[in-house]
Amino acid sequence: MEIRIQSIHFDATEKLQAFVEKKTAKLEKSFEDIQKVEVQLKVAKPATALNKVTSITVTVPGGSPIFVEKTCDTFEEGVDQCVDALKVQLGKFKEKLRNH
């Protein structure tokens, strides 16, 4: 599984990148055949609350990419929420594959 992290309008620290990689790696427990995970971290309207936008796109074989976007106070919180939402979506996708 390939993990790509993009930070837009700021430079992501190594600690943040390691956190993102650790969290997104757990997605493989929900669905083994993930090909690629693209994470975009973006600061929207600096100097306001809830200005950290986290979006994650997961590429799986035989289906369209699964996309989640969350806006939070911190990137860590955003990544957590995105990963939780993706686990649910991957579970549904896996169930759909099993039924066909």
C-alpha cells in the first residue's frame, strides 16, 4: 500500500507525517487490497478556528476511489475522523464485493 501525503499552504512536520502514516496504515485491517492512500492536509482561511482541512482518498481495485474530507481544529483530529469514516466505507465496500 502506497501512502502519499500532501501539505498545502504549510510544511508538515515529520511528527505529523509519521502520525498520518501510522493511522492510515491501520486501514489495511479493514480492507487488505488497498492500492494507494492519498492524504491532503490544507490550511483554509488562516487564523480562524476549524481551519484544518484533511481529505483522504483511498484507491481500491475494481471500484471507484473512496473519498472523505473533514474540517477540524487540528490535523490529528481530522485524520482520526477521516480514518474512522473510511473504515466504515471500506467495510461496506468489502460487504458489497462479498455479495457479488
